Amino acid sequence: MTASSAEPNAPEPGPDPASGPPERPVATPQERRRLAEEKRTEKYVWWSLGYFFFGIHIVAFVMIYAVTHAR
């Protein structure tokens, strides 16, 4: 009997359930500082993007006003 003739619905061997989930590594102070700085930077980027889109809308409204009131 060959391996290709094995039962098609046989369950595949998986990881050992007794081993449990891997433990979470403890972050060093440098890693925590870097993650905090990354979070701050990401927040700054989102605020900047928000201000940019708000500004684009103001410019668009002014242009629409100018076009509709042109003689």
C-alpha cells in the first residue's frame, strides 16, 4: 500500500495541543519607547491627513463659490 492510497478523509496531524500557546516575549524599555514613538508619529500623520483633507474642501468650496458668482 502506498501513501497516495491513504484514506482521503483522514485527519492531518496537527500541533500538539498539550504544548499550549507560545508565551509572549517581554518588551525591553527600548522597544516600548520605540512603540510609543511610533504610535505618536502615526497619530501625527492621521491629524495631518485630516487637516489636509479639510483644507482641500475649503479650497473646493471657495472655487465653487467663485465659479457660481462669476460674471
